[in-house]
Amino acid sequence: MTMLRLLLGDQLDPGHSWFAASDPDVLYVLMEVRQETDYVLHHAQKILALFAAMRDFARRLEATGHRVRYLAIDDAANRQSITANLDQLIREYRVRTFEYQAPDEWRLDRQLAEYAQHLRIPARKVDSEHFLTRRDDVATFFAGRRRWKMESFYRHMRAKHRVLLDMQGRPVGGRWNFDADNRRRWPGAPSEPADARPSHDHRALWRRIVAAGVQSFGAPEAGAFRWPLNRDEALRQLDAFLRDGLADFGDYQDAMSTQAPRLFHSLISFALNVKMLSPGEVIERAEACWREGRAPLAAVEGFIRQILGWREYVRGVYWARMPVYAEANFFGHRRDLPAWFWTGATGMNCLHQAITQSLEHAHAHHIQRLMVIGNFALLAGLDPGQVHRWYLGIYVDAFEWVELPNTLGMSQFADGGLLATKPYVSSANYIHRMSDYCAGCRYRHDQRTGERACPFNALYWDFLARHHRALASHPRLGMALRQLERMPPAQRAEVLRRAEVVLGDLDAL
């Protein structure tokens, strides 16, 4: 009897119980399909990273005695659809049982559930064994509450998993959250650690992807490809971060610099999201760094909060609110993305730096995504669905379960405040304070009006004016709204006219 087990591109966990022992009656299937490359336009490095990692995983499975069928993107037998390929393979191998791991994306979960339901052979969905929560844990935790504050859930997770607690179950250091200590601008020292990621030559694979007709954007960097292919490489990258980056991560996690695009960030999110690494082991190793005196508490807590708190939390929001969550648009924003979202060719240096970095490396850290690109998108009234698809496509670590709540909820406030306590908007002052981007920019960060005034400034006040009624109940915006109300009428009119000019031709910025 042959059992077929499907592995998706983000299910590359060699420690899964499936692989505890080899069985000649079990066939593992991995496939590169146009269904997955084409549903949004993806960055070249994202496609390369997934395909290269999948191929490496397949080779390692075979080396440990497992049966594997791998369908490459240019395989003549590849029907370019997961379910069409499954139909073909079930017939070819006379499969009697079908199993798959729970997909992390709603569309794939729905597709495979419907497929399994109509199969004439037994089908079973199993857990990916990756996350620290079940899909419905967040919804259960917040049942009956209007706002789903991550901080509450994070404290619950700290207590449940006994992370950074003393013997009495209290948070070490007397505080649950050290975020206020982690907001320093980087002065140029300490130096950015060396890039610990591996380097691979994927030019041959890239040629095959292009020849197969797969469309993409961004720089492939195929000759010196820096994303890990397997767990061994991911662990080495994690170890290097814990050794060289974690101690300074806390202070400078929100900083941005033209001289150091990575700063002290781990860049493990791709490896984590395709399950080369588990969240539990990352948290355990980070906590050990504090207990052994190798990193300060504020840095370790800030890093752990992103994984134990935020990552698990947004996954829960995603599963609680899909599929309608993808259509959320609280402010009714409909404006198209400017053309420079695809080129980085804008005179606004902060956006030029953040977008160009994203196009070149398929990565930008959370403040670049939230307070530069996302901030502009929200202030300019860009369509949140378009913003979501751009984020989903451009970042190597972007999978819908984690990207969609971050984009629609945190960045664009499209869910009306379910996830974020306020819209994350700011004038140019925040960017000037946290980066060196404003130096040498075409625009002046300290001007609200005039041709050289930074567009962020006029757009900020215009946003507050346009949505004054919707935002009036948000206490964290009260001071800004009062400033708007106290602004002299002539000055206010001039600022809003500047915003109108900016919005009239975003492509020209």
C-alpha cells in the first residue's frame, strides 16, 4: 500500500514526526508550480529561495532513506497545479492513502480540504508541529473583547511557556516589556556585524525558472545568493546573530541607516517561516544568552516578544478573521501604488532607501516596512489590498498568515483597530529622528509647505483632517488632533493645499 504525503514549500522541517523513520510504502511529494509563483508577482529571490530550499530538502530526505518525487518547474509531467499534480501522482503510484500537513495560508488550506473531501481514498490533515499555539488559541483568548491587544496575549504566552520568569512566576527585571528602552538612533557604532548568511550560486536554477516563463521582480542575485537552504545553514546564521548581534539588537531595533541596512537584525525570518528553525528553540537560545550574561535583558525580551508574542498573535488573528480579513478597508482607501514602488526611483530618500533595499535584497526590517513604506501608503490613501499584495510579493519571509495581519492590521489600520491600538502614522520628524535618510534628500524634513517640503508632513495633517471623525475616539491621537484643530486657518489651508498637490501626482515625488 502506498501513502502519498504532500510537502509544501514552507514545510521544510526535518524534525517533523513524519521523518522519524523511513518507510518504502510512503512517498513524499514536493512540487514547484505556477499556481504558487503566479498568484501574486513575487520577488526573484523569494522564488529562488523557496525552490532551492525545497530541492535541498528533497535531496536530504532521499539521503536518509525516504522515497521522494520532486516535480521541478520545467518538468514535462508538471501540470502547474497542486491538485492536478496530485491527481496524476495518485494514479501513477496507485496511492491508497493521502496525507498533508496543515497549510499556513487560508487559500491552500481551503483548496486541500476541498480536494481531500472529494478524494475516493482516505485523506488526513496533520499538524505541522511548528507553532506554539493552535489556530484558534488567539480567538479563544480574546473571546468577547473588542480589541485584541497583543501585549495581553504575550504575557499569557510568557506565563504559559515560562519564558523570562523568576521562580515566583514574575517577569524577570520586574517588567513584562522593555520596548521603551529599545528606540535609539544608531550613531555609527558599534559596527554592523558581518553578514553570517551563506552564499550560493543559483544561476543555473534561475535560468531554468526564467525559461519556464515565471514572472518576477527585484534583483535575483543568483550568483551570490544569501538565503539559507537548510536547517544547518539556518542554525549557523542564528548562532552568529546570538553571538554578534543580539546584545545590540534591543537598542537599535528601530534604527535605520544608509550605511548599515541590516544593523543588528537576525534575518532568520525566512528560515523560521519555512520551518527550518522552530520558534521554541529560537526563544530558548535567546533566553539562554541573557541568563548567561551574553546579552542585556531589554534586547533579549524585545527579540523574544517578536516571536513568542507577535508572530503567534498575528497567526491567530489571521485564522480568526479569514477570508473576509483580506478585504478590510476601514478608511476606504482606493489610490493606486505609485510606479516607483516597483523601481525605488523617488526623490524621497527614505522611501528610495527602503524600497531599493527591498528590491535588491527581498528584505527590509520592521520599521522600514511599517514607518517608512507603510506610513506613506496609509497617509497617501493607497489601496490596502494593493499594498498587501506588494508586501506579500516583495519580501522573502512574507507568507500570507504573517504578512496580511501585519500589512492590513498593523500598517494600514484597514481592520479599524482590531490589531493596532492606533494608526501608525507620523510626519517626517520620526524618520529624521530614527535614521540618516533625511540628509541629502530632495525634500526638507522640517518644512510643511512649499515645493521642497517633505511630503510626509502635509500628508500627515491631511490624513488627520480627512479622517478626523473616525479617529476622534483614539486617545493616542488626541494630541495630534488638537494640534490640527489649533492650527491657524490660513496655515491649515496651505498645508492641505500642499497635500492636494502631492496626492495629485504621486509618481512625480
